[in-house]
Amino acid sequence: MKHILIALMMLTLGSQMQVLAQKKGKKDKKELKWDWDGTLSKNADIDNYLRTVDGLYKKVQAYKVDFDVYTIKEDTIYLGDKTYALCSMRDANGNLVSRSRVNWQFAQAYSESGKIIMDMTEAGAMSASAALTLPQLGWDALKFAKYVKGGPAVISQGLSVIKAIRGRCIRNSRVWKAMKDGAIEDVSSIGYEGLTSDVVSKLNECFYIKEINVETDMSLEDIIKHNEDIMAEIDSRNVLPEDKSKELNEMPDLEAELEKEGFVIIGGFGNT
């Protein structure tokens, strides 16, 4: 009888939590906070589930910190009758990122997202069992219901976060690959005089430079100033320190990898 009463209370609590979540969701879409402090229920199934969800939450937070950090910056310079596009990647602090580091970032973001999504699938399969086990805790079920019933929301939102970041990586990789194909190997070949050795090094290490068919109606004076401003901005930027463990010379083809898994690429996102 006690288990039946507790089960009914859990269902009521679950319904109330769902209604509150829906009402809150209509007001805003703030990130869900998982605040489980590690307290265990002494029930193996529930404790394993809570540890799994907790681990996934932390992995998603780490993934955001590690991989949602680079943005593409595109510029244009004009030399004689030619126009060149300059493409670079910047970190959150505006530092330039080497091309080999960018390649590694793309590959790692894809690899890690796959691992986390697999873990989420396994955790999702555990959700129903953990919820059904709650009444076995007696009155302690009230204390753990919040976390057991919050697990699916953590998994669902985490999946959305991972897919969104991976989608941005795919879109960035498209631009990066398009600039790489046919890019100038050595910046000195474009005939831009007066560049410091530091700027030349940054351009060769961190930029893809490509001739494009674009005309400008700027005056010669404006063109000179425009080019000087671009080079001055590059000169003012630091390059993210080297880390040999985070370099990859060959750019990974993320879209091809996703297609192997049965994903359809729509607007840069992988969708099953």
C-alpha cells in the first residue's frame, strides 16, 4: 500500500514538474541546471542512472567550453586589378588560430560529439527503469524524484546543444574547405609589399588567401587605407600558442563522415 501511495505521489509530482517546465519554457529557453550533489539513494539502478546523467551533463558543459569557441573572420584586400579574400579563425579572445589547430578542432568536435550522443542513447534507455524503481526507495523517493525525472530533460537538452555546436562546426568547415581549395600557398606571391615578417608568418600559418572575382568602386586612396587597416588588425592579433597534441595537417571531411552514419546534412546540421 505504501508503494502505491508513493507511486501516486511521484506521478503527481512528475505532472506538476512537467507543467511548470512547460510554463517556464514558454517564457524563456534558459539552459537547464543540473544540481545533483552526488548523494546516493543506495539503490543500484537509480544511483547508476544518476551517475550516468551527471557524467553526461558534465561532458556537455566541457564540450561547449572546448569546441564552441572559434569563429570565422573574412576580409578582402585589393591589389592592382585583383581582389583577394582572406579567411581566418579566431578564438573567444580574438587570437588567431593556426590552420592545423582548426583542422584538429573540427575532427575532435565531430569525434567527441559521436561519443556523447552514444552515451546519451544508453542513458535514455535507462530512464524508464529508473523512474519505475523510485517507489522502492520508500519516502526517500521524494528526495530523488527531482533528479530521476529530470534526467530525460538533461539528455534532451544536452543532445540539442551537441547538435547545434556540431552544426556550427560543419558550417565553418564548409567555408574553411572552400577557402582552402585553390588557396595561395605563400602570401609573398600576391605582391603585397611592406609586410613585416610577423604579419607574413601569421598570414601563412593562420589564413587562407584566395583570389576572387569581385570588383570595387573604391578610390585608390580608400583601397590603400582599407588594405592597411586589414594588415594592421592582423598585426595586432596574437596567435594561439602551439600545442603539438592539437594539430592536424589534413582537414577532415565532416559531411562525408556524417553521411556514413546515415545523417542528412541540412543547413549544416546532422539530422536523422
